[in-house]
Amino acid sequence: MLEPHQQQVKTFLGNLILLPEAELSSFCADAQLRSYSKGQDFIRAGEICQELLFIHEGAFRYYLLTDDKDHTKDFSPEGTFCTAFTSLVTRKPSAIYIAALEDAEVSVWPGEAFTKRAETSLAWQKLFRLFAQGLYIRKEQREISLLADDAKGRYLHFQKTFPSLANFKDVEERITQHMIASYLGLTPETLSRVRRELKKSS
């Protein structure tokens, strides 16, 4: 019988695609639980990513450092998978950092636990494609928002993309305004103005 955290992964994957029961249960049973403290790195730039996470509690932030400046690239909230995808697939050093936004509990697999299944199973190959397609679509939608939307539109897009992070009564409990502003390509001051205007109109 699967543990609750394993069952959560099984349900998530089962909602995406029909996988053989034995293979799905085997994959979920292979997971190891791990805890991260707020601010703790999962992967650092220059390291080769060799693991895949599923987040049960907490959230993670993807970011880059250039000239000591912090640039937020993406987020992974609870109920999603998290990895440095390009590094995991190419087995080359990661260009990004991934760190816990808050204390987190995750399931962990070695990267080959997924990729090896995809090499021999059409169903797992399809699942791998779904993950890759989802990442690309979200990336393109963000790029379009950055190019076409004003500050308000960008923030509304952020709320739609990450409701569990953006719709907290006090967003700052989970994620700092600096991080959101960096993700949206805005200054913190502009983001504050947008949030005030939205609050007044709600």
C-alpha cells in the first residue's frame, strides 16, 4: 500500500495520462521523502541536476545571479514537479539556482528513474512530452505577457499562473515583492502601485 505522499504523486500523474498500474505504483514507491528549509538550495548554478522533485508542501524559486543581481526565472508551488529540466536532460551544468521559498517537503527521485522509463515505454514517453510541452507553453505565455502586457496585465497573468502563491491574503507571507517584481520585469515600486490599484478596485 502506498504512503500518503506516494498516493499524491500517483493521483497527479494519473490525472495526466493513463499509465500501467504496476509501473505507476513502482515509480511512486521509489520516491524518497526529503525536507528543505526556507532558502536552502536544491540545485546551484554550475552543478549538474540529477534529481526530480515533487512538492508536497512549500514552494521553490528558480533564479539567476548576474553581477550579484538576483533575477527570478520561475516558481514551482506545491502539487507540481520541480527540477532544472535542461540540466537534467542534457546532463550539463545548470545555469540556474533553485531554492526553497519556505520550509518544504518533497518526494525525490534520481533523474534516471523517469528518463529510463521513457526510453522503454510509450506511455512514459508521452508523459515526458507532456511535461516538456507544458514547460514550453508556460514559457511562451510568460514571454508574450512581458512583451505585450502593461504592468497590471503582467501581474494578473502571474496571479492566473500561480494562484497558490499570488492569492494569499498577504502575498508576502510566501513570496517577497522583490521576487515577484523581478519575475515580472517590474520595479518593486511599480508592483506596489499595481497591487494598490487592484485592491482598491476589488
